[in-house]
Amino acid sequence: MILILDFGSQYTQLIARRVREARVYCEIHPYNLAPEKIRNLHPRGIILSGGPASLYESGAPDIADEVLHTGSPVLGICYGMYVIAQHLGAHSAGSQAREYGPATLVIDDRDALFEGLDGREHQVWMSHGDRVERIPDDLTAIAHSDNSPYAAVRSRDGLMRGIQFHPEVVHTPCGTQVLRNFVLKICGEPGDWTMAGFVETKLKEIRDRVGPDDRVIMGLSGGVDSSVAAALIHRAIGDRLTCVFVDNGLLRAGERERMEATFAARLGIPLRIADATDLFLERLAGVIDPEQKRRVIGHTFIDVFEQEATAIGGARFLGQGTLYPDVIESVSFKGPSAVIKSHHNVGGLPERMRLELVEPLRELFKDEVREVGRELGLTAEIVDREPFPGPGLAVRIVGEVTRDRLDLLRRADSVVIDEVARAGLGKRLWQAFAVLLPLKTVGVMGDGRSYESAIAIRAVESQDGMTADWARLDPAFLARLSSRITNETRGVNRVVYDITSKPPATIEWE
């Protein structure tokens, strides 16, 4: 495996994605991971991420010197390069050396890092406030840019390399090859980590852990994550898995019926339905803050699930569809990526339930989960289903969640789903949905004045949800959406389109 030590860069997860695309397994850990834990992971290579800090800040994040001397090749990216250089005695300059945006990298040495790249000059993406001014004898320059005399360096023994630019972003066209060269050629990874192999490994792990007589219960939402996790666990232990579907009243139209038809009837997975709509709406009454909504929904789900688990009885394990981004984003420590929002599927149920977690997808990104689903033979209806937030429509209603507002949003959202399917946009779009805004606007409907709600349409394109760009949809398509929503959704007289990417916005509105 490749170990990625995170210094807080917004691009750290992209580094992991590029490594996984080379069919090499990797994990992200905090920059201050103890050296003994690093040794226990037996990494074939170590990548030090970028980060927002400056070397000149008091208490700037750093690694133990032992990290650079494990015998594994090390690649430092931007801030990670400064860390390597500083440990080897280099001199760096501060804010006058800032460089943001596109730059031309000039390769001075045909190092293995640049193997397969045509020519000496390549467009790269810079994002730094410091730069290395002088290097010690232990380092040699292998590339430069107009603003960075040491845009890439290598240690004399060939075990350490540093690059000023960000190879993980799309703005560095040669970046994917650079990272592939590091993990495949320099670290010697075979590049044979596949989802088929992952499935076989996980089936054995689940069987070994759960044992021949134990039972697993699992909350099933109907999204890709929980669906694939349930199918994987069911493949491993059969009917000793019981899934609980909590109808919280915050679902899309027809979701409960779809769950019963897909999982209970078609896949044969034991499914228990808990109708808790009234309880959820009662507890959400008057709640405006998005984080408070998530907490209320998460706690209420736990209460309902606990009741169902008690009624079922005999389970020792709890299955969850936790994914790797959930794990990473839910860990906050000095330096690493900031927590953007809470994830109620990471953590666990009350200790009194005494259930052990089974999280078979914990190491995977969303697109990898879809591959696992295909390996398991799940239909496109399940595998290609767009992401849907755990708190459901509650975080697509800006303001208070009420039964009437849910019904209104559900009708508008149904139009979006229908039109996206008719236009064949499902594979292009990562997500497309309606958001109910907390305001009313003046309109003219028929011969009279109206004062009704506004709906925002959100449609984005993305590879994995970590970054996203707003979809440039055909104006004729948007016109149909607007016309149908205002005509078919009584209470709506205005439709707007969200043209904000992630970052700076999140995909969901709350």
C-alpha cells in the first residue's frame, strides 16, 4: 500500500484517487501519525500532501525525522516538499515567492518521476506561498519553473523526491503520469488492486469476523453505499443479515415501495420496514440550523433503529455503508482537512446496544463502490443511482421541515427525476435535484397575482463528489423543468438554477 500523510490540503483526497486509479491501494492518515504505526503499515511508498500552512508559522505541522528514513520512497507535494527539504537542511523563502495558478515546468533531469512525458516543458498547477531557495548537497534539482528554481528535487540516494506543483489536479495534465511513475516505477507497486480481488478478500473477512452462527443487522437507506454493503454482507452470510429500512418521511416519492420491490422481492434480503414519519417530523419542528437538523435526524434514527434491533433480537454485529471520504472528513485534528459537515453514518449506536461494526466499504471511494456493486451483479438501477444525503430531503429544504413543505419539494423533485431520465442525462450528472428555498416571490399566474415559493435546481458533474462543477445544461431542458415545476407543483411560481461549483459551495445546500 501507499501511505498518504495529510497536511490539510484541499486536494489530499484527489491524491488518493489518482493513486487508486493506478490500481494501487492507498490510505490517508494525519501527518503526525506515529513512526511505529507507519512501520506497522509496511507502506511501499509515502506521499506527503500539500497544506495551507507556511513553514514560517509558529507550530507549523511537521513529521518525525524517522518518517523519511523508513527505507520506503517518499514524495513530497508542495508543502510536503518543504518538509523534506527542511529536514535535509534546505533554505526556503517566504511570501514574496507566492505562485498560484498555471505555470510551465521545465524538466532538467530525466528522472523516473518524469518517465513517459514528451518534451521538457509541461503545464502544471502551482498553489504555494513559500519556495525552496537553496538546497543542500543531499538534494539535486530535477525541474524548475520561472518562479521556482527548485520546482522538483531528488535526494542523492533516490529515495526522496519533492515537487512544487500539484500533480493530482486536472490542471496538471501530466500529473497522473507523474503519480503513476512514483507508485508503479519508483515504489514498485504491481498495480493489481482490483474490485474483483477486493470482493473476494472482503467476503472472507466478513465470514471470518462474523463467524458461522452470528447475526448482523443493518440500516438500509436505498442509496448506493448501503445497498452495496448489504449485498456484500448478504453474499457472505446469507439470511443471517436482516436489514431495517426506516421510513423517516424525508424520502423521495415512491422510495419505500422501491425498497420493498428491490431488496425484499428481487434480491431476497430480509427487510424490516419501520414507519417513523410522525416521530421525525415532530422532532424536526422548529429546527432551522442544518447541523442541528442532521443531529436530530441522526439521533432519531438511532432511537428507531434501536427499537427495531431489540424487536429482532440476537444480532451481534451492525452493518454500515461507511465510505472512505466519510472516515476522512469526520476526523478533525490540527492541520488536516477541515470538517465541512457532520456524517451521521460514522460513529455508531449507543454503547448499551453492544454491537460490533461491520463496514466492508470503509476503504473505498464512491466510484469504487459502484464497481463492487457491478462485481456483485447488482442492476444499474441500484449501482448508478445518484447520491442521496442521509438526512434526505430535510437538507434540501432551507429552513423548517414540515409535512407541507416536504410534499411540495417531493413533487418538484419528481419532475427533476423524470426530466433527467427522459433526457438521458443520468450518466453525465453526478446529482440533479430540487431545493426548496425559505422565501416567497411575487408572480403572475393566470390573470392574478401570486405570492408563492421558489425552487432552486442543482445539477453538478463530478467524478467522486469531492469536487464538482455545475452542469452546463441545455437552456431548452431548463425551460422544460421550469415550466413543468411551476405548472405541476401548486405553491411554486419561480425556478432558479444554481451555477456554483464545489468549492466554494457544497453540492447540497445544507
